[in-house]
Amino acid sequence: MRNVTLEKLFVHPIVQKYVGRSGIAHAISVAEKAFYIAKDTDENPDLAAKAGFLHDIGHYKWYENGEWNFELYKENDIHAIKGAARAHKLLVRCGEDLQDAKAIALAILLHTDSYLPEGKLELSPLQQIVARADEADEEPGGAHHYRIIDYQPALERIKRLDIKIDNLNESKNLEHTS
């Protein structure tokens, strides 16, 4: 039984504000991609989908003279740091298992290396999944952040993903008990 569903996160005002700022369509797409990668690699699809959905919750829009400046963003952004902290606080307040909240926050922290010094990090499988899912959904110039989706279709996709996670968890539980 999951303590926190994607739907519970989706409808939360903090998520609507901050994930909405960075693009709900992108967040849902990354959550879906993370789910499938996790499923195919036998990692936790619930944690992967949540981390994928929340991965850009720390975004700040970099404007110059009223226009989005993608280069300014790429040079100065640390959204993964802010996002990891914001997501962790949200997940804990929503009742997520504390170790799961930490794992999700760390996957958010390390989903991009744009702010890290040169070098190679040893990423966990969950961290790799979120980074791969995000990269798979990227578009040139940050256009993936500006895809539009209406609230109702977005909510329906989230609900369908929750069902897939529940069904997968149920089938795994049946395997372990038979």
C-alpha cells in the first residue's frame, strides 16, 4: 500500500504552483517514462514515477528584459537543489515513508549535472532512471517546459499511472506470496 499517490501530489497546491511553473506536461511525461524504465529494470516504479513527476519542482524562470533567457538559465540554474529540498518537505508532509522521501529527493537532486563540478558521480539506479527519463523528454531550448496540457487530461494521465503502479505492485505481491 502506497502512502502517497501521484494523484495526491498532483492536486496539492504546492505542486500545482511549482511544477506548473516548469511544465505539468513535461512532469507527467517524465513520470511516465521513469515508470517504464523502472519497470523494465526491476526498480521501484512508484519512487521513479514520483521523482520523475517532481524532478523540476525547484525551477525558477530566468528572464531578461521580460523574455525567457535559456542561456542565462543554463549558466546559473540550481533548480535541482531547490527542488530536492522542496520535494522532500512536501513528501514528508503528505505522509510518504521517510526513506522513500529521501530517495526521491536525492534522485531529484541528481537528475541533472548542470550545476555540478566536472567529474563522474556514482548514481543509484533510481537517480539514473530519473536522469534518463528527463533527458528522453527534453526539447531544444527548453521547449519541453512550455508544452501545454489542460488540467483534466493531466489528472487522467496521473490517475492511469497510479493504476499502473498499483497493478504492478499487486502482481509483484502475488508473485511473492505464491
